[in-house]
Amino acid sequence: MNAERGTETILITGASDGLGRAAALLLAERGYRVFAAGRSAEKRAQLDTLAKEKRLPLETLEMDVSDDRSVERAVAVVHQKTGQIDVLINNAGLAYFATVEDMNMEDWRRQFETNFFGVVRVTRAALGKMRERRSGRIIMISSVSGLVTPPAQGAYSVSKHAMEGLSNALRHELYPFRVKTILIEPGYIVTNIQQTAVELAQPYQEKIQKGAYAKVYRGCWAGANRSRAKSKTTPEDCARVILRAIEAPKPKARYAVTPLTTAIQWAKRLLPDSALDALIRRRYGVKREE
Ligand SMILES: NC(=O)c1ccc[n+]([C@@H]2O[C@H](COP(=O)([O-])OP(=O)(O)OC[C@H]3O[C@@H](n4cnc5c(N)ncnc54)[C@H](OP(=O)(O)O)[C@@H]3O)[C@@H](O)[C@H]2O)c1
């Protein structure tokens, strides 16, 4: 796919902030017609203003991926304005921080409603026209947590593993129709996702401080902070990998973003589960109690 060839249309979910916003700006600078979807009216207005100042072919859209009608409406607007979506980027996501036992069922469902069912919902809405035209790319913003699972991030990690499975299914089902599904797997990149995770963890504060898993939470929090502090990868770096996946004549099934993901991809190939588990437990300070 190449923007110079015409006005290819890209729809990005969760593009009002973080990785999605950086990708929206880079792709519009590259000449694609970008529809940047998000919930926050304020953040969308800021992005619209920036796009206008820079004269970019970018407009924002209201879309809550957890709401059927909101998704149908937003996809219909893009189809109406352009006739097609050439590239769909499933990026909207958030992360809950709680152990499997502590996290309540409502939050499990919320985690999945955005990170997994949201992806299924938007993909299904956009897919039919891509299939009919025998062309299109679906970019899935997964995570290193779609490959391995840190403690206290089970729900988030499971949602990304589900996205990886969904992408595997789509790669096969859409093969006859030349529609390609590509996974992008970032490690730690500083964005608002961390602050949102802190807010979503508020109801679990007592358990985090004094519950049975207090030591696990402390280790996990410290490990995540260390990894974040070490990470030099920016949202713009991730955007460049997304661009590569969009423009590669023969894209790979998955692209690592950050050295951590590359290391984990290799570790998964080379190490037995027991060694990988030991590595993860050391990284997050998980020790057996006396
Ligand atoms: N940053 C990292 O370290 C990292 C690592 C691996 C993977 N990822 C993945 O990258 C993606 C983007 O994360 P980020 O780091 O850029 O986080 P972010 O800065 O918090 O941005 C998240 C975006 O998702 C949107 N969003 C959340 N819930 C939504 C919903 N129900 N409907 C529509 N939009 C929704 C937000 O839009 P509104 O605020 O407008 O609702 C926001 O634009 C996520 O899928 C995340 O799992 C991030």
C-alpha cells in the first residue's frame, strides 16, 4: 500500500492519544486520508486543531469501541465519505491491574469489552467491504503481553492473547480475499495507558496494599516501572513500525516494537516454559512464601 498512489483511507481506533495519535499524525503526514477515532471530545478537538494547523488530511470521529451503535455509526461515516477503508488499525485499549483472584467479574468483562470485543466489533463492521474489494489490511495493536503474561496483568494479557488468536484466524479466513491481518507487538512505551491503569486500579487499593497478593503487586509494580524507565522507544517509533507494516509489499504476520518484545519473541522460541517462567518471576520479584 502506498499513499502516493492515491488517497488510501485509514481508520484508527483510540487515536485521540498515545500510540494511536502518533500513528494518525505520521500516516496523515505521509499522505493517507486518516480518520482518527476516539471517545474524548476534548482530545479529538485538540487533534483536529493540530491537523488543521499542519494542513494534514486527518479528521477525527467519535467512536466508543465498546458500543455497537457507536462503531456502526463511525464506520458508516467513513464508508459514506470515502467509499472504503483500506487500512483498519485496531489500537484502542486499556489495562487493568489486579490479580486473577482479586479482579471482579465486572472489570474482567470491561477489560474484554474494549480490548477484545471492541476489536471484533470494529473489524466485523469494516471487513465486508474489504473482502468484496479483495484488498485491505487490518493492523492489530497487540503487546508483548500477547506473548507472555506478567503477574497482576492477567486480564490485560489474556485480552491480548485473544487478539493474537483472533488475528491467526483472520489470517487464514481472509487469505482467499487478499485481506491481510498484521500484529504489532510493542513492549513498554510511555503513554497515558499507565495513568489510566492507576485510575482503574483504585478499587483494588486495599487489596494491593494489604491483601494476600500485596508482595506480588509490589514486585509487579516495581518491575513494570523499571522496564518503563529503561524503555527508550517512543510512540513515534511505534508509528514508524505501523507504517512499515502498511507499506510492505509482503508484510510479516507480526512486528516487534521495542527490544523487550524482540527478546521475548526469541526467548519463546528457544526456552522451555519453566525457564521463561523463572525469568518472568525474577523480573517481577515473585518469590515462594515460607
Ligand atoms: N504504551 C504501551 O506501553 C503499550 C504497550 C503494548 C501495547 N500497547 C497497546 O497500544 C494501544 C494504545 O495504547 P496507548 O499506550 O497509546 O494508551 P493511551 O495513551 O491510554 O491511549 C489509549 C487510547 O484508547 C482509547 N480508548 C480507550 N477505551 C476506548 C473505547 N472504549 N473506545 C474507543 N477508544 C478507547 C483512548 O481514547 P479516549 O481517551 O478518547 O477514550 C485513547 O485514545 C492499546 O491497545 C495498548 O494495549 C501499549
